[in-house]
Amino acid sequence: MHKAGFVNIVGNPNVGKSTLMNLLVGERISIATFKAQTTRHRIMGILNTDDAQIVFSDTPGVLKPNYKLQEAMLRFSRSALRDADVLLYVTDMVETPDKNSDFIDEVRKIDVPIIVLINKIDTANQQELVKKVEQWHEMMPEAEILPISAKAKFGVDVVMKRIMELLPPSPPYFDKDQLTDKPARFFVNEIIREKILLHYDKEIPYVCEVECEYFKEKEGSIYMKSIIYVERDSQKGIIIGHEGAALKRVAIDARRELEKFFGKKIFLEIYVKVDKDWRNSNKQLRRFGYDQKD
């Protein structure tokens, strides 16, 4: 009997959802950094075994929106509640169960198996973990609760085993050799954005969007041109840095990562442009792939 289903991952920012997603899929699909709001899109990663296909879906962290980009991000998370066969709600040892209680109320209404994953248990003792499990059991009595450490790869095999048990019988939804639903240019954007998150502080990573404007694949190599959009001239100056040093550092790190990702020689050019208030522009958000439809 073949099984297949959608296993959607939701939760608040900075609880380790993307790291977990990559572990479950066995490939680096989602960018994962120590900063909140790393994931902006809903990203699928497809795992095929001999008798199952699991379509994992990483979503942006749940937060109270302050601008239209964050409204779109919240819609991605809510959409994951509608088509899940199994829902993974990821939290950690720091977060309290009453954070974003409105979203948790929506989670509790769905009629599919829910697994609450308490991540980062390596940062706490047994007494703290027992207390945290009790808190989540009180908040979501219908859910299974599993402690994990994605960083230490502890408990991930237990999660995978439980997912396999809960998957419904079904033929595959995607071709056996398909790894994700996103095109190559999407991962170019995400890898460059990851380097921005790692190399810049304060608000700079959050006002940036990346667009791969040119992507030409040849035998053994790929030629790319990407644009980093910011909202202010002052932000453009910070991204470029003195004599272009900061932007060069991002380009070098991104090129190395892209060569590992694609397995080819990468020729990468990056430019910076100002697009005022793009995070509140419906037109620009659609252009950057943030679907405004519910």
C-alpha cells in the first residue's frame, strides 16, 4: 500500500522550522539562520521512499503583521492549515503557549493529526521540559507532543516514523524525481537573501528583497544576474559598503553556496536598487511571488 500526503510545518519565528524541514527532506530546501523571519514564502520539499511520498511544506513564522509583506507571510501560514494531512506545530523551550493564541485557535479547529514539536530541548533540563510539555498539553490537548532538537538531530527519526504512520493511502502527487515546487531562480534569491541575513544587522535584512533577473545555464556553468532591492538610498549604501566591500562579500559567499547547490561553476553579478516601500506595494509583492489572494 502506497502512502502520500502533505505534512505542513507552522509555528512562530525563530523556533527552528527551517532546520527541521531540511532534516526531514534530507536536502537544503529552506534557508535557516539564527534570525527571525528567515522564511518568507511557503516552500515545498518532496521526500520519496519506495512506498511513500511526503510533501513537506515550510511556512513563514506566525506574527502580528506590521506591513503588507507580513500580511502575505501570515496568509502562507494560514493556507498550510487548509491542505494538511498532518500538521507539525513547532515551538521551543523559550516560547510560551499563549503567544499568538489566535493562530493556535485556528490550528485547534482543523480536523487532521497535529504534532506539537518542542524544539531546542538541548537548552533545558528535564524539569523544564516536563513543565513545557504540560503547558502545551493544556493548550492543545488533542495534539501529540514530541520533544526534539533539530540542531542536535535528536528525535527527528521519531517524528519521521510517526508521520509515516499517519499518512493516508494515496498514489504520489508529484514525479518521483521532483524535489520541490520552486524554480531554480527562487533558490538563487533565497541563498543571496540568506547571506544578507548573515552579514547585516538591525533592519537591513528585513528591507531587502532579491530578484534573479538573468539565469542562463550552459554545460558545466550557470550565468546569473541578481538585484537586491531596498527601500532607501541610505540602505543601498550600507548593502554596498565602503568601495563595494560589503556587497562583494555577499556575492562571494552566495556564489560558493550556489555552486554547492547546483553542482556547477557559477558566474554571479549582484546589483542594488532602491524601490521605495516595496513591502507595502501589492504590485511589487505579486512580482516578488507573494500571492495576495487568500
